[in-house]
Amino acid sequence: MSLVTAVVLMEVERGKVDTVAQDLLKYDGVSEVFSVAGQYDLVALLRTKTNEQIADLVTDKIRNLPFITRTQTLMAFKAFSRVDLDRMFSIGNEQT
């Protein structure tokens, strides 16, 4: 069974990034949280079984956390990884 994946970009009040990151990790479905440079302060990767679980996580939990001032949610359509690329480029190049 494949999981539904979303990326949530967050602006957080100054000095509260670590607190919000730790709070996010308490929720089922939040697989990773990164502090980042640029327009946003945190990026959370969400992975759940259904779109509805993503919606609940974003609207009922993440949006209600204190110190988050703005979010943008990106739904993933297809996942690409280095493992898949290595496999793709090795086709026809097998050593015998």
C-alpha cells in the first residue's frame, strides 16, 4: 500500500522553531521536520494512508499549533528517489 505524501511549509514566530518542530513530531503522520533557510522556517513531510488523514492533520492539528503564522501545503503526486534512478540507469548495463 502506498502512502499519501504532503509537504507543509511553515512560517514560525521568532525563537519558536525548535518548539514547533518538536510539537509537530508528536503527531502520527508527521514523518520528518526540517528547519530551513529562506522564506519559510520549517518544512514537514506528512505521510498517511488517505487524503482525508492529511486534511485532518493539516487543518485540525498543524493549523492549531501555537506560533505558526503561515502555512502552505503541497500534495505530492509521484515520488522519485535516488534508488529508483539508480535502478533506471542500470537497465542494460548489467555486468556478466
